[in-house]
Amino acid sequence: MLLLPKLLKRFVRQGRLTVITPDNQRHVFGPGAGPIHFAGQDKIAPEVTVRFSDNKIEREIFLNPELALAEGYMDGRVNFEEGSIHDLLSLFWLQRKELRKHPLQKAIRNVRFRIRRWRMHNPVGIAGKKVKHHYDIPTDFYRLWLDETMTYSCAYWHSPDVGLENAQKAKLRHIAAKLKIEPGMRVLDIGSGWGELAIYLAKACGAKVTGLNVSPDQMAAAQKRADAAGVGDAVSFINKDYRELEGTFDRIVSVGMMEHVGVAHYLEYFERIRELLTPDGIALVHCIGRVGPPGFTGPFFDKYIFPGGYAPALSEVFAAVEQTGLWHSDCEFWRRHYHWTLEAWRERFMARREEVVAMMGERFARMWEFYLCACSISFDIGGDMVFQLLLGPHKSAVPVIRDYITDAEKELEARGF
């Protein structure tokens, strides 16, 4: 190896990374496993041994670490003799600031930031095609590792040991309580997924729910689930972009959809929410965000997982909302909830991995494993979190103190919801 050693010597300061090249030479970086206090947590810096199957992978990882490592693992060109892809990504995350200091990596990051708006250009039509890239994967694949609610967004954990399904049900309850939904209210669910939130709001609150979805496969599966739950007459799903819908709604909810909007379209997105709300309506937006300043989507995620997607900085979100006339009625931050959700998904995925390979192939299984590991680590020790915004056309749309949320949650739970 000629290129990587210079980078890895300054990068791996804790833990140990051993790289075995195709000629069986071993290159060791770092002092070894040991305790580390990082991001307010006590961790053990891992020891990892990887084997490169060809000489090209070294140059590729040097030039584009995240994407080349992911593709190398997906293609079987990077394999592990000690540790796992989760251990290697943990090692990287614990020391990523050192990696970012390298002049070449700084230059690459600067270019990616400059072109981010082009990568996130998501007009009507193109946006739908990008979303389908992720959600038109067979529903049976997601059934292997999601819980029974088929909820594919961050759960709401009162503690990390309550279990995934209970945490997902708590999330539905929390959202319903925040929105103060009364029987007969018209609710719009933007990005309705497999329909569990829409079904819940119809059953628990007596709402008339319209689910908006640009994935025909998801929409068809959601309607079947609503019919099976006995609320098919109260829930309908429409295959439209949020910019194409007409009418008004008493409540609007958008969970895990704003990540697909694109930073150049934020003002358009929030203006559309304002136009679709009744004069006394409330909207709730649930989205992944970043603690730091504006950034860009990593190349692996942009290419393979969420094309055109982006987790915004709060400064970008508030700058858009303040131009619409909507009131920021509340903002709640979920700091560790998505890490616990992703760890539950990752454990369930790994337990069914052989079935995933039989259904989707080894390369796809490795891609999804990389995705779940990277996300879980980012929400654990990285700068990602989830925020929930409550928005209204005027300052009295939402009660002035939060007590009503807890009271409504208790009432819903007492009724079995």
C-alpha cells in the first residue's frame, strides 16, 4: 500500500485497524482496543482486521472513503477476519474529525457541498422516481425485519428496553396526542408509508384520513392493511406528490417525508402545508435533522439508499418556515430514539439475513447491512437526531403548555390505543 498508510496513520488514534493486502502483507494502525469517552458515553474503541481482495480498492478508499468502502464491502472486495462492518464504521466514526482534516478530504467535501442543491433537485415527477428507488423494494423484504406495525420511521422510546413494537405504538400515540384530533376531522398524512399512522388515527381518534404516497406498491399494501383493520371507509390513499393535492385539512402530519423534499424545496413544502391547512389547523412535521450547520448527503446514501434525500440543519428548516407566516408552536428533539430503533431493526435484519439473501441477493444484503450500521452509529455517537415541529396558522392553534399531550396520551392508552 502506498496511499492509505499516510491517511490511516494520522487518522487511527484509538482502537486498531489491521489491513491485509492481496500479497498477505499486514499493515497495522492504532494502539489497540481500549476505553474511550466520546459524546458523553463510555465506549471501547474496537480492533478490526480487514482483507482487501485487490490492489485497486486502496486507491478507491483513499479518494472516496465512504462510497468506496461501502461498494468494496457490497462487492466482496473488502472482508473481515476480525470484527465486522459495524466495528469498522464505529472505528471511523469515533475518529472522523481526524479524517476530515486531511487536505484531500476537505477539498472533496467542499465540492460535494457546492453541488448539493443540484443533487437535491426534486421537482414533481423526478421526486417520485427517487422515492420509489427506496420504497418500491418488495414489501415482503421489509416484513422480514420491521415490527408488526410496519412502521419505517423512528420509534418513541420511554426507555431502551420497552421493545420495538411498544415504542412504535408510543410514537403513534404521541403524534395523535400532539395533534388534538377530534372525531370527523379531516387529516392529511403526507408520505403515508404502509399506512399504520393513518389506520391508528382513524381507529383511535375517529379521523377521516387521506394518505399521500408516490410509491404505488406501498400505497396498495397500505390500503389492504386499512381494509383488514376495518377502517377502509375512513382511510384512503392517493398516489400524488404533495404539490399536486387540492383542498384543506384540519390536521396535517408528515413523518419521515421531509427528508426527501430537498433543501431547495423547503419553502415550497411549508407553503403547501400552510395552503392545505384550515384557519384553525395544526401540522406536525417529523424529520431527521443534523445538530451542526448545513451539510450534504454522503455519497453512499445519495447513490444507493435515498437519492436526492437530505437531513437538514435546523437553521435551514426555520429559515423556510419563517417566510410562510406559520407559527412554530412547538419543537421537540429526539436524541437517542433513532439509535435504539435502528439497533432493533439491525438485530432483526441480521437474524433474518439468510432469508434476505435468498430474496434479494448477497450484494443487496451487504448494502442494507452497511446502511443500518452506518445510521445506527450516526444516531449513537454522530450528529444526527430527530425533531418534531408543530405548526399552525396562528399563535393559539396549539395549547400554550405541553400538559395536554401527556393527558391525551394517557387517555388514548387507557382506551387500548
